[in-house]
Amino acid sequence: MTATAGTGQTADDEYRVLGPLVATLSGCPVPVTAPKQRVFLAALLLRANTWVGAPELVGAAWHDRPPENPRAALHVHLSRLRALFAGIRPDVPAPIETRPGAYRIVVPPGSLDLHRYREAATRAREARRAGRPDVEMYWVRQALAEWRGEPLALVPSVRIRQEVVTGLVTDLLHLTERRFELELALGRHAEVVGELRTAVVAHPQRERLWAQLMEALAGSGDRAAALAAYHRARDRLREEFDATPGLELRQRYRRLLAETGDAARPRTPQRRTDRPVVAARSGWRAQCQLPPDVADFAGRGDSLQELHAALRATPGGPPVVCLTGAPGVGKSALAVRTAHRLRDRFPDGQWYVHASEADGAGRDWPQILAELLTAAGEDRPPATPAAGARALQRRLAGRRVLIVIDDLHDASALRGLFPLAADCAVLVTHRGRPEALTSCPGVRVVALDVLSPAESAALLTVMIGPDRVTRERAALAALVDHCDRLPLALRIAGAHLATHPSQGIGEFVELLGANPLDALSLPGSRRAAVRTAFHLAYTALPARTRRIFRLLALVPGVSHRAETVAELAGLPVATASHALDELVRAQLVEQGRDGAVRLHSLMARYAAERGTAEDAPAYRRAALRRLGGWYLRTADEAVGLCHPEVVRVPVTPRTSTFAGRRAARGWLARERRNLVAVAVHAASTGLVPLAVRLTDVLRGPCGADRHHADWRSAAEAAVGATDPARAPVHAAIARLNLGLALQGLHHLDAAEPHLQHARDRLHRHGPAPLEIVALTALATHRLQRPRKRFDEAIRLLHRGLRLCRRLGLRQAQARCLLHLGMAHHGRGDLRLARRYLLTAARVGDRLGSCSAQPEILARLGTVCGDLGAHREAARWLREALRLGRCARSAHSVALASYGLARVGRATGHRDRAHRHVGRAMAFAEEGGYVALLVNGRNLLAALHQDGGRADLAEPEYRRALHEAERIGHPQARCEALTGLALLAQRRGHHREARGHVRQAAGAARAAASARLQAHVRQVSAGLRRTSSAS
């Protein structure tokens, strides 16, 4: 059970409103039976994760007849509702939160059916705009699957029914109509007739549903019924709604009349015995050659429906369906299950041919054809394959036979079956390329993916029993992940557990972790092994493609494109691209929407196993050097374009790869995880210089975009691989990056020794540019500590500033000046802070493009505001806001907005200040700038306090105080405490106010800020005067 950050929620929580109201915590239903509690829960879920005001909740429960004291009644009902939740899970907070005048329910992502429905519906609309009907159909079905009946059934609320349920039902109808439209466009007329008949009964006023029913009936060949449907629609509209058919329905009716003519007359259906005479010919024996149906089959409901529809006879000839998918994905099991379900549709026989030898090699087509002829009763072997095909066609004329050809290698051989009798069908499973089939008449390719997590769990539950699953739910989820949701792997795991009832699921998961390919095999059955399934597909590839397949697993976790494969294999990009296409067609790799290919974990294990067995260590090491060198050169070029302010030791120049900064930024975002993976693997294989340089290049994108956890992974691997005695510079650079990553994660105690070690070694051994980075980082560390060390930070920054000037590093010089301004501001030296920040701004202006300029101007404006120069402050802050927006810097926009809000408050423009602080907090929250968010909360509280809204100010101060204590932010803690002190004094709680002031004085001393200490003394004096007067 995984907890959701910041709440008492877990991934097992489930809430449903698209049907009867349901709330489930950790798999246990919450017994909400009281009518009013059901209303309140429904109202909160409809606005989940947002605050809902008390008046809105009262209106939902009592409409226009509220009780005498509605707020008290509301509080009682919601307290009882929270108690119900607490009774299910007493060790964690209830998901229903409260603040003065409002409530909200906090639900984890994906736990509310309404959220899932809206997300799927949005994706469906996006697919429609993109012209992707297949993708749209998938998301439409996903959205409709969330509905379980009338929304919020048994929730007695007039307002919710009027304002919410009606709109939801209308949305459902629109989406249902769109689904029928897509089904009809795909030619599935007969399949939707039944559903459309039910829909028009339930919603007779929906003319579009009537029109779709007419189209489905006509497309199924029953035009008389389609015309009759129009007459029923016309009568229902007239009798029940006093309306006449609209334009769409009338036009559909006219088209049917024009197309039908004599066909509108009812026809006597042909009976089963009216088949051609040849069907009654003696010597025919209907055979079912199918293997036994899979008893524990689970999932694949959509695929079964698709196959049932695809195997219907078509006007163009007999249907041929080709099932493709990765090895072990369950093609054979699904084909056999489908064939058994369709036995009644093909009464003259269900034939099965296995198209592979015992060793996995493909059988020749003449052998397969001879087996089919034997089933058809042909005794003499044909002289040629063409003669055999003609004989088979003669024998099948007028018959209804389903032919299943399992594990076909050469798909093009199927052309010899055509033309078959119209009432027959062919179902093929094919492990490789389906392209050869597409030239055959009536062919349809159905691609299988792995099972969903729910289907995977259902399959294992069927095989090992629900009791074991209930006892070890977490272990079951881990087992599904280890098996990659691959049906073959899941079946082998299930069979193993079923034959070892005393073994826990968790124990088997541990066994899988050690060597999954060995564990996922059944004794005595070579074919019942994941490794065998992969090997059969692997050996069918050309030698060069097999070599590239092995190299794809060289660096765990990397996704590949043609250019990276070209570097790995030392091949031209065009050749590498062709090999990747072969691997995609062979279903040995997964290709994402971004075009990159990946190996799922079991396949990656197999590829790595083959690489170790077949490739020399020197060859693999050379491939890693090529890939790592390419990533290093390309990333260094991208960082130079996107992050010119990053002080680094440049890599040897190379030909330009990127058209501009935007392309470089996109590449860095796309390849960041690959860069980390290559750096980690290089460190683990002894390529230390490569690992260190890649880690240092990550300083640009990971530092700027706050991907500190990824950066930390690479840096820890580099630190672990370096030897300070033999390579002091590499060790220093690795520890510098680890310290910076830890600093970004706010692990200040852990960061300090790494930064100090890096600074000492870089001062002694160089390179000097990186010593500047270390000095700035150490200075920032001194300013971030709960107890500020301003003097030490200022000394470090002056040392860094001298180095910048000596080396001519203007971007770094601007940043040193910025930090000097921040240090003096924090200490209370406002005029000195203004001087340093003005100098930094001038340096940035001369550079023309300085990434620090928005922050420099924002800090300068804030200092000017504290000096009382509000007009100058507003000028700098507006320019900072403009530059921050141009640079798309959430931090700069938040900082400038916060400064403008402070200026607005100081000059009496409270409404303007409210707007600015709202924007500041929104951008701070979006970018994860917690300290800035806390500052904004304090300022918002102060604005409420200025407006006489103590009821709004106090909760904001308390939240700010809690967050400030959590992250170690003494300035914000001091401001929150002084604000609370003033509120307490106003209520006459003098002792409470004095306690807050004492704590604020301690926080001001910790912050080492003369300005804050003066502010606390001023507040304290005011409290003493008020106390004396009272």
C-alpha cells in the first residue's frame, strides 16, 4: 500500500460517482448510509481536491430550506462523515480536510472515476483533432468504461441533480453517440444493432441515435428494418414529445428510400439447409482439431470482441485475421479461445495447424497445405502447391470452416489459400512481420499488447486462488511487474505457485529478482519458458540485426533512436534505422509515441544474456565508449546553447547538431534520463572520466529544471567510482556535483562535506572555473542554513568574484554579485545590497543575454522596496517580470510578483497586491519553490490582516509557520510569529501574543538579520504599550 505524499491516502483508495456513490479506503468500503452524509460526500467528490464553501454544501443538502443553524448542522454531519473514514483507517488522517468556512476531500491521482472519465474524454477529443480514429476509439471506450449506471444514484440532492447529474448524462450521451459513429465508420454495423436498439428505447428523444440505428440496420443488410426504425422514431417523437423528425433523420430516410427500391420488401431468410448442393456431398466429416481451450483464460475482452467481429464474412471474400505481438504475449491462447467460441458459426469444421517444428523452425508451406487437404478429405497428395490450393478451394466450396494456423513464419505463403469460399475464415498467429499478409484479400491485422495490471492480477488470481492473492496483494503487484505483464511469464509464474502451495508469492518474487529467465520456466517443458519464446524470435533475425539487439541492452534503462544505435554499433544512421525497423516488426522492442525504442525488462535481461555470451568484452566496452562520447559531445553543445551561464570545462568542439536553443532544449529534456543511465553505467564499468564528465554536463539541465534526484543518481555513481588519490580532479568534480544535487534537494547537512572537499581540491588542482562553482555553492549553503552565516558567505563570494574577473567569466561574475546582494540584504545592509545588485544588473546588460538578469532585477526591486523607494522598486520589478516571462522562468516570475505585491501593500494598493501575491504563489507552487511559497503565504496573511479579516489571516499564518519550520526558514517563521502575535493581541490574548514574540525573537536571531530583529523589537514595544493601556 503506497501512501500519497502529504495525505493519508493510498493507491488502493477508490471513489466512484458515475453510478452509485462508492468510497473505498485500502480496499474496504466506507459505509456512508445517512442521506445527508451521502450528499456531502458527493458534493465534495464532484469538486475533489478543491475547497468547497459551506454555503455550497448547505445548498446541496437542503436546497432552499436550510435548517435553523446550517453551519452547525453541516459541521455535525461532516464530523460524522470524517469519523466513518477514520474508522476504516484510524492510523492516518481522514481525506476530508477543513478550514474556516470550507471543506475539501483529497483524493489521489486516478482514484476518482470522474477524473479518469474526463481525462479519457479529453484524450479522445485530442485524437479526433489529430485525425486518429483508432486512438480516439480507444479513449472513448476507456471513458465509457467508467460508467456504472445513473450518476450518484440514491444521493438525495435536488441541486446536484439539476446542476451536475443532468450535464454528466448529456456528456455520456454525446460520447456514446460518438462511439457508435466510430463503430459504424469501421463497418461494425451488425455488432452495434442490439446496443442501438437499447439506446433508443432509453432515450427516444435522441434523433441521432435513431439515425445511427437506421444506418446500422441498413449496413447489416436489413434495409426494411431500417425504414421501419424511422417510422417508429417518427411515431415516438410525435406521441411523446409533440415533435417531428429533424433534418438529419429525414435525410437519412430519403437516402434509404433512394438506395432501397424493391429491396425494401421483406425477404424470407434463407434457412441453414438451403446451402449449395456441393455442401451435402458425401465423404465430408466435420472435425474440431482445436487444442483444448485454456481453462484459466483471463482478460482480453476487447480483443475477443474485435476478433469475433473481424471473423465475420465480408462482401469481398473470406476474412483473414492475423494476430501479431511480442513473443509470449498470448497470441496462441487468444486464437484458441476465439476459435472455441466461434464453433457454432463454423459448423463444418474448426481446423488447427501448428506451423512450426518442435525446435521452433518454420514448416514448409507444402507441409501445411498437405495437412489442410487431409482434413478436407483429400487422399492423394497434390503434384504442386498450386494444385493443392485449387483442390482445397474445391473441397471448401459452400462450407463453413474456420482454419487456425498457429505460429506461421512465412506469411506470404497464405496467398496460396485464396480465393477461399466466402463462408470460411482464417485466423493466423504470426511472430514477425505482418506486411506480407496485407496484400491478401480481406486481411486484418490485430496487434496484441501485454495485459493490463488488472488483467494480469485476474489471471494470477484464477490460477492460484483468491485467498493467496488477498493475503499478499503487494507481492502480487510486484510479481506482475517482474513478469512485465507478459501472459507467458504470468502463466509460468502462476503454474509454479499453483504447484507449490506452501511458497509465498513474496518468496517467488525474490527468486525472480535473482534470475527471472531461469525462474520463468517449467521443468520438463522446453516450450514453456520465456527464454525459449524470446530465443525463437531472436534466431529468426539477420546476424547484423541480432548484434544490434544485443547492444540495445548494453546500458540498462536507455531508450534508443537511430543515431544512438549508429554510435553503439559503429554503423551509418540509415543502416541502424533499418535494423531498428526490423526489431520493431519482429516485436522484440517496444516503440513509444516519441519514436524511441525500448526493451521491456525481461527482454532486456535476455538481450544482455545473449550479449555476454556472444560479444567479446572489448567489443562491448568500445561500443559503450562510442555511445558515451557521442552523448557527452552532444549534451555539451546543447548545454552551451541553453545554459551559457553554466561554468564548465568545454568538450572538444564538434559539428553543430542543433538548429537553435529550442531544439537543444528539447533534446536535453528528451535525453536527460538516458544521460543519467549512461553516466551511471560508465561509472559501474570503470569508465570513470566519461562518467564524471557526463555528470558535470548534467549540471546544466538538472540544475536549471530542478531534476536534482536524477542528478544525484549520476553523481553518487561517479563519486563511488573515483579514487581521490589517483585522480583528485575527477574526484573533486564528482563530489562537487553530488554536493550541488544534495543542496538542490535541501539536504544541507549531507551536501556540505562534499562541497567543502570539492572546493579544497579544486583550489589546489584546478580547474579554476569549477572552483568558482564550488565557492558560490558553499556561500549559498551558508545562506540556506537555518542559522545564517553571512560573513563567511560574503568572504567566499568575494573570492569567487576575484576569480571571475581574473578569468573573464562575465556570466559567473553577475551571479557572484547577485549572491553578494542577497547576502547583504539578508543581513540588513540594504544600501550595500542595492549597490551590488545594481552592479550585477549592469554586467547583465553588457552581456546582452544573461540568464540571471530576471532574478537580479527582482532582487534589486525588492531591496529598493525595503529602502522605501517604491517607484524605483516597481520599475525594476516590472522589468524583471517581463524578462522572467520571456525566459519562461517560474522562479523569476514568482519572485518579481512577490516583490510587486509587497510594493502594492506598502503603497496602499491592496487589490493590486492581492493579484500579484496570488500569481507569485501559483508560480512558486508550480516550480516547487517552497521557501518563496511560504513567503507569499505570509504576505497574503498580512493583506488579510490589513483588511480586517483576521479569520482569513490566522490560518494562512499558521500554514506558513508550519512550512517554515519544516524547511528551516527562520525569516518566514519570524514573520508568521509576529503576525500571529498581533492577531492574538487584537483578541486580547496578551500572554499568547508575548509567547509568539519570544519565539519570533529567537527566529530573528537565527536568521542573523538586523532588519528582522528591529521589526520584532518594534512589534514587542507595540504589544507592551497596548498591554499597559488595557
